[in-house]
Amino acid sequence: MAIELSDELIRLEEAAWAEQQENRLTVETAQAVQTAITAHAEATGQSRDEVEAALKKHVRHPAEGDG
């Protein structure tokens, strides 16, 4: 089953990834992403770990496709 990602999750991870690339990732940004991943996984009945992995792949390795 394909992992469903919301636009909000993608936006948060893109912001966190940009901060990380610039060596300025804040605890607040990282926590916002983690909280959103957990809430999304619970709301959709998906595995939290799978949601996080799919999200990171989508944002960090877009050329590889969505799965």
C-alpha cells in the first residue's frame, strides 16, 4: 500500500531539510515535523516509521519517485 503524505507534512519536512542543509535546524522545527508525522500516521492508520521514511524520501530524493 502506498503511503499517503499530506501537503502540510511535505511543507514541514521541506522546511526542516532546508534548515538542516544550512546547518541551522532548530529543535522547534524538528519537533514540529515529528509531531505532524505522528499525528498523520495515527489519523490515517499508517505506520509512523513508514510515513517518516516515505516523507524523507519524497523530500530528499525526489528523482527516485514516490515508491
